[in-house]
Amino acid sequence: MKLERLSLAVALAAFLAAPPVLAQQAAPATAATAVQAREGWYHALVDTAFVRANVDIPPKKGVMLIDSRPAARQFDPGHIPSAVNIPDTQFDKQSSKLPADKSTLLIFYCGGVDCMLSHNSAFKAEKLGYSNIKVYAAGMPEWKSAGGAVSVSMAHIKKLAADKEPHALIDSRPRRTAEKGMIPGAINIPDTEFDKLVDQLPKDKATPLIFYCGGLECVLSDKSAERARKLGYTNVTTYPEGHPEWLAAHGQAPIAAATAAVGASPAAAPAAALVPGKEKGSVTVASFQQVWSTNPGSVLLVDVRDAKEFANGSIKGAVSLPINDLEKKLGTLPTDKPVVFICGTGARSGEAYDMVKLYRAEVQAFFIDAEAKFLADGSYTMKQK
């Protein structure tokens, strides 16, 4: 009996002393991708989950994501959405791209654990006085393997066109907006009409698809890109800076369909003293602000951005009705007061106006055609187009 107890004790001691092989195998998948700090690395490291939580379209306030890789060969053909390219070799020349606020969260990344560029740049930023710096050491390889969305630059789009490489460039903005001008070679598949127009996409699911819309404040291209991925397309990217950046660099490309709006009669000013804007159905920012500050109950203000965008900030008193839900809820709109649609760029709000006029003409619908930013406290800024 004593011998059996002794044998059992020896066996138990041996088991406890052995390496926890089974425990390592049973560890969560995220643990397998954790990186161990190396000599020369920056001291503050973050993982994919941290980057996902702090990087978004529209870009989060107080955060800048910086890609330290070379532009033409690496950043241009694929980077994390919203990233700013400051190649480490050009850091001193391009440090003006960094935010003025030295407390801004800076997240540097490059080509993975064997790449030192992001660490080098992080140390340089620290010397400039930035106090909240992180490095995503696993970088672009880990981001892609984790299924993260990928964006391309304007330079890459131009190169594809110049080299006549097979690809499809898709404008996800509403038709009324795209008709005023698109990037040359693009086709217009409005996100709200994606399912109806999906047959315009290439049959070959391996064809590179690049979606764009109205800039960094516009989520339509991201939504359309996700729809395309679910359909089985395997090479889907976005161009987040979109038409505004292209327009600033190259001017407006002539689009024949743009003449559809020429000669359209301006909308009559509603009873709430809103003043017609340049676009049919739009009202000026100044007149809206006057009405909203003096008699907000005289209009219904409807924010047609996504629920997530609305939750992050909107005009106090506005109601949320995402553009993708609008057609199903047209019957809820009142007819006894003007309904004013807003979004971040005027694209989705203009589409909302068009939809209401098509299906419920009796509603006094209007929209604001402006670049707008909304804060969580209900304050906002609007720049008339």
C-alpha cells in the first residue's frame, strides 16, 4: 500500500513538473498571434484588436494611424483604411503630416514582426514630443490574415489605369451625386441599389474591385465592399479618400449624365422659412441654422447616416433613420411640416430627398448639401458646398 502511494506521488510530481503542453495547445487563437518584444523595438506594443477598436471610417477623433512603409511598392497597393503614409525614410521631411496635438494617439505599423520601420518612426515621434505612441508590430501581414479591410491609394488607381491592368472601379455614391462627375473609368453602383445592380460587377470573382464614395466621412464604399466580399469576390479594396481627393488633384471628369440636373427648377422655400440651395431640393446651411435655432419644432430633422455614425454624434433633436431603412419607413414621415435630411457630405441626404419625392411626393422634403461634422455633445459644423 505504501509502495502504491509512493508511486502515485512520484507520478503526480512528474506531471506537475512537466511543461504545460496541453495548456499551450488549448490557448485561444489570439494568443497564437501574440508577438514577443524584440531588441530595438518600441516599448508600447498593441495587437489587432486594439487597432480595430481605434481605427475606423470615418476616422476616430484623437487617433492617427501611420503606415511607415515605402509608398509606391507597399502603401499604395494595400494599407489599413484611414492610414496616413509617412515612410520612415522620409519621416523628417513629412513629419508635418503628424497632428499638432502632441497627446494624439499615434499608432505606427509596417510590414510585420521583421520590419523595424514602425519602431524607428515611433522613436522619432517620441523625440518630437508626442506622448501617446503605440506600435502595431504584427503590422500589415497580421491585419490581412485576420480578415481586416484593405484600402488603396489614388496613385495605385492611376497606375492600374495606366498599365491597363484588369480591375473594376465602383462609385458607391447615390446616382444624383455620381452624375455630377466620377473618377474616369468608374461605374456607378449606389450602395442602396447594390442588390439590384450587382450584375454590373465582373463575372470573374478574382477581379480586383475598388470601391469609393464621398471621402473619409462616407461609409458607402465600405458597405458595398463588404457586400461584394459576401458574394465571393476575393480581391476587394476601398479608396477611402474617394472622389473629393481625386477632384482636388485632377478636377471634375465630364460625365454625360450630369446634364440631367441642368435646368431643374429650384425647390420652393417651405413655410419654415428655409431658403433653397444650389441643388434641387436642398436648403442653405444658413437658413437651416436660423430655423433650427429659433423654431426647431417647425421641421423634422432626419439623420440618414448609419446608426453607428448617429450614435457617435448628431445634431441634438435629430432623429435617426438610416438611408437603407428609409424606403421601408416612408409612411412614418409627416406631411404637416418640412422634413430636412442630413448626412456627412450631402450624398445620402440628397438620395433620401430623391427617394421621398419618388414615392411620397406629398411630403415636404428637403436636404442639406454640405460637409458636416457631428460631435457627441450635439454640436456640429457645416460647410456649404
